Amino acid sequence: MSKRRILSLWFPRLGAERLIRAARGLHAGPLAVVAEQSNMQVVTSLNTEAQAAGLRVGQPVRDAHAMCAALVTRPRNAPAEAAFLTALRRWAGKFSPWVAEESPDGLVVDLSGCAHLFGGEEALLRVLETDCADMGLSVQMGIADTLGAAWALARYAGQEASSDRNGDAISQEARATRARAGKRRHWTRGGAAPQVTALGGGARIAAPGQSYGALSPLPIAALRLDDPVVAQLNRLGLRRIGDLLGQPRASLARRFGRGLVLRLDQAMGSAPEPVSPARPPHHFAVRMTLPNPIGLAEDVMAAIDRVLPTLCARLEEKGRGVRTLRCEAHRADQAAEIIEVGLARPTHDKHRIRPLLEMKIDKIDAGYGIDMLRLAAVQTEPIHARTMAGHAEARQVARNRLEGNTAVDDLTAKLGARVGLEAITRRHPAASHIPEKTAQTLAAAWSEPARDWPAPPRPRPLQMWQPEPVTAPETPDVPTAFRWRGRNWHLAQATGPERIAPEWWLDDPNWRSGVRDYWVVVTEQGERLWLFYGHGGTMSAGWFCQGQFG
């Protein structure tokens, strides 16, 4: 007999009750949370009053308003509901360290070896009911040997299996199917009844080893099957889980797919279904409580020198580096001064972090004195291990380490401490043949330096701007004289043309002039200009100047 015990928690009104909690319980009356599905507004969650009025989840909003004129609707906030479920997962961690989320409104808890700490399973469920009532949440619970059985008990315990067909259609079911199903319900003919403990508040407990009997009377939908499969099984007269347990598995797999057989095996414990708890987030923080309040910058830096190595050692142990570091100076008057520094590259080197803190330490107002200092790594990133080299490559590795120093990254971080990391940018090549799109601007702190710039087919001007109109004859031939920026220019030499076509898959307003023929023009005044002739497109043809060579 398996000693594994699984608890399933279902919050059937999670979305509506989250909004009521946010409003501090001020809302009274029917409330529905709605979302758009298939170009139609449908109900996704209801409070108790709305459910008592006969409304149901999945109902169109227009029908819900017709049934309940006092209904108040609110749009669904799926990210907020997911965050609320995550908070409930952390709360459920006090019952077991193995807690997993079942989106969008459930939790799974592995209670193996934990229930006796609360006085048994029944006492634990009563604690859960009390906690949920204090939080203003409705909950239904189920405990069984498997995840599938606990899930089914939490959501379908006490429900009678029904059919969506009329009596004439039901009477036409295959006799053999009905006969076999009747024989399998042995407890109705004097056999032992399933041992299921029913508690108040929608809680069901299946005794160890009794998953078969506990699940048999439940509807087939309790197996977590898709709606089309459930409807197809109902049409065949198979409406309870017990109707499936005695059927040949090969026949079920051929007709309904392996998914049905897998769900059956998971519910009965024949197929494994582990509880995978969420990995706890990385948390790196250190603090130092001072015996006497301090107020000098030198004393603050001395305290930082005491705690920063500990923080860096923890980061290095986990193979991570800090990108954003927060320093909190808690004062004697219960106020707190906070400064943050950002780094261009993740690091756990205290010698690279300390200068950035020292640059911002003068922004801390000590007030009546600082009695506690705290450093927290707000944002961290993994630092990948370096490839180890042998003795023959040791000299080259040392040379590369000296050449590939972090001076540029440290400079970027120091400048970012003054003006902000987002203000420091660098240019990177871009995959485009359009002259003004051959480079892109990226944040220096979140990008690598460009190593190899692709060489353009022709020289490009040192200065480039938006095309400026040139007064010249509207012919593709290079003009011997033209007017640009209020001055008359005379041609001395011209090289070209270089034809550049627009990106036909993009609608760029700047390139609606169509194909361009670029010329490098040298004037008698000694200026080297970059002119092009636009062949029209959706705009009129003409000459333009777009750049100047040095």
C-alpha cells in the first residue's frame, strides 16, 4: 500500500473573491468576472451571491444580465490572479514543503509524512478551512493516494453523473455496456462501500488504498478529460468512472486515444504523477546591525566593507552575479535611505561593486544616525563557468585575461551611476541595405561590443541626415549646377550611380520615393556630397542630398 497522500485545493471563486479582498469587502451583491472568449464576453468567476442567483461560469454576459439585473461585472486580470495564486502557494507552504500550482485556480500539496503534525488529515483540513474563511476565500478540498484522485474528489465529490441526452436516447444504449457497468458497482449489491470521509465545507478524504471505490461513482469529467471525449463517452452510456475501470484498456486506447488510459492510470496510481513545487526565487541579502548610530561616510563605507564580501561569496557560491544592488540605510528615527547601483555586466567581484557604492554614498542622509545597514541583490544573472585550460595554454589564457579586462564595463557602470545606465549606448550593425538602417543603437550595459562591422559595397558619408531637397532639373543625369541649403553649387566630379531599392516588405514613409540612384558629388567649392535621384514611386521624382563626406 502506498504511503503517499496528496491534497488538492480548489478555489472555485478565486477571481471574484480576489476583487472583493482588494475592495476590503466593501462590495455587496452579485459580482461576476468576465473575459473575452471567441469574440464574446463570458463569465469566468462568480461570487456566492451571483452563484445563488443561478449564474454559472462560462455563461455569456448578456444572459447573465438577463437573469440577474443587479449583477456587477468586472474585467478579468489574469496576471493579478496568477500572482494571487502564487501568494496562496506560499501560504500553503506551512502545511508541506511540496506545493505546486494548478493554474488557474488550484493548488496541489504532497502531505506525505506531514499530516500528523497537525493532528491528522481531518484536523489539517479544518485548519485549512479556518484559514481560508479568514482570508475570505471559498475552498473545496480532497485527499487521496494520487494527484488525480485528490483532484477529482475536490471538484466532483458528491456530484451525480448525468447525461446530456433525453430518456429515449438513454434507453437505446448498448445492453452489454449497461450490464457490465451494473456488475462493477458491487457495493450496491451488498459489497463493501467506498471509504470516503465527508467533512463540512466541501472536503473529501479517501482512505489509503480506497481510490478505486472513491472514484467509481464520480462523473467521467473528474478524470481531467477534454470535453469532446467526455461527450463521446456519455453518448456510449459511460458516465461514471466506475464504468471505465473494467473496460479493456486496449479498446479504450484505440477508440479514445492514450490520453484517456493515462488519466485512468494516474488516478489509480498505476502511472506516476509527481508534485513539482516551484523553485524558490534566488534571494541574496546581508545586513549589519550597528551598536551605535553612525553618520559619517567613512563609517558607512567601513560597514559596507564588512558585509559586501559575505554577499559576494554567496553570489559566487550560487554561480550568479549582481546587476542591480540596493543599499538600505535604516536610521534611528525609523526612516530609511535607499540607493541603487547598476552594473554593465553581472559580477560577484567586490572590488568592482565597492567603487559604485562609494560614488553614491553622499546621497544618504544620515539624519539622527544609521543603526542598520542592508545590502540586497535586486537583480542577478547567472555567470557561466570558464573553460579550464591545460598547462600548455596557461600562458595564453593569462594573456587573454589581461587583454580582456573589465575596464570598459567598469567605466560604463561608473558613468551609469551618474547619468543612468540607459543613457549610455553603443552602435551595432544591423541587417539592412538601407543606408540609415545599417546600424542600430543599443544600451551599452545590456549588449556586447560589436566585433566585426560588415563593409558597405560603396563608401558611406561621415555625416548622414534625412534627405533634403535639391533644386535641380528632374532628370536622372547628374546636374552640373544645383541649389542646396540656400547656396548655388557647381559640379566638379561625380562617381556613381549606386542603385538602392526600398525594402518592399516594409512600408517606410521615407522610402516612398521608390528606387534611388546615389552619386558621390565633388563640387568646385571642395565639398563631397551624397546626392540621390528618387525615381518617384508614390511621390514625385527629384534630387535630394542625404550626407557629406569628411
